[in-house]
Amino acid sequence: MKKWLLLSMAFYSANVLALPRENPVPGGIVHIPIAPLSEPAPIVQYAGNRVTVVPQDSQWLAIIGIPLDAGGDTQSINVQGQEPIAFPIQPKQYKTQRITIKDKNKVEPDDESTQRILREQTLQQQLKTRFSAGEAQLDFIKPVPGRDTGRFGLKRFINNQPRNPHSGMDIAAATGTPVKATTAGKVIHTDDFFFSGNTVYLDHGAGVISMYAHLSEIQVETGDIVQQGDIIGKVGSTGRASGPHLHWSVYLNGEAVDPALFLSNKK
């Protein structure tokens, strides 16, 4: 716990200018000023989940992840001690992607696999919505070099069957390529999941979570503290995958958001 507190303190100065790019669409991010920095950081909620709040200039800023299935043209957040704050969003049409998976049980799971999937979904929801004390770290790097082969938000058809939109970024790389922590954080879970295979979840403080899937090898353990660029695993094709690649997801207030928004200012 002491190590995590020290890490959280180090986050403070690093976070002031490191912000993801705004894009007020489903799966995007918005920034909303909520209080002067002279006041304590307010507690903010969106759709029942805690929202990341960071210091920026002379104010507290809410960094909100918009759900991929968000509808309408307006959403709102609840700020402790204030009236709800509404903010506009814009529609977005994501492209379609078709994938072929040879293992039919990964597309149409049998009863035993379905029960496993339900258990894993409950756990993964808890991991995605985790909110830890301390300042959020938002200065990200791309976790592995390579070509983006599956962009965030794609409407997916697997073996010609419609499936959930793509909740992360797929980066093509050879099996065994080292995967780096996108920024400093704490390993909160490692596991072999039915769909995502060998997977690592990192907590970057105050509701910022990243996930790395389909790994051939996991090289960290739950409870480890990692720094930006530390090796956490190797690229693979475990779980439901058509070939070796890294699936990388980022979550704000429990919602998957486009990881590319965290790399907008990176070369």
C-alpha cells in the first residue's frame, strides 16, 4: 500500500498537462471544468460510476468516457454539491469489420463455455469500473509497435455473425514481441479468459484502467507496480483471435474509450 501511495503522489505533477484528446462521440472523451482548484476535488459520477477528476490550470477537470452505445445528443454528469451538468455529444458511424475464427466454440460457445464466459464477464466488469485513490496517470505510450489492424468501435461480424463493437485497438505484431505498460500503474489482475486469452489489467489511478489481451506470455503478477515502458507480457494469439496481435483497451468510468485519443500528441 505504501508503494502505491508513493506512486499516486508521483502521478500528481505528471498529470497536469497530459490529457487525452477530446472527441464527444460514443466511445470518445469529453473534458468538463467542474470546480476551482482552491476547492477539494469534487466526487463526480456518470451513469452510476465514478469519473476521473484531474487538476488542470486553475480548475478541476472531469475526464469522461462516453459509452459506445450512448444515444441522443446530450448526456449529463452528477457532481457532488452541484446540479447535474449536461454536455452535448455527436453521433458517429463506425465502420464494419468481418473476421473468420476457425475454432467454432469461440463463436458459438457450448453450455460449459457459456457459464465460464458469464463468470468472467462479472469479474471483468468489476475490474473495468475499479476506482482507486490517488491521481490518474494519463501520459500514455503505445504498448507495442505495429500496424493498427482493428480500430476501436468497429461493428464486428465474426464468421458472418454480428457481435459486440470492438472495444479496443488491435496492433499487429509477431508472437513473442514484448508488450509494454502504457503508463505507470498497478497490476490488478492477470488471467486466461475465454475470449481475451492471457490478459493483464493495469490500474492507473482514479478510474483509469488499461487491458492487454491475447498474450502468449504474462510477465507480471497481481499487485506488481509497473512504470511506463516496463514489459508486462508478450504478443500472442490466445483466446478468440485470428492471428498474433495485441488487443489494447482503455477504460474511463468503466467505459471502453478509443485508445488513440491518448496517443494524439505522440509521434
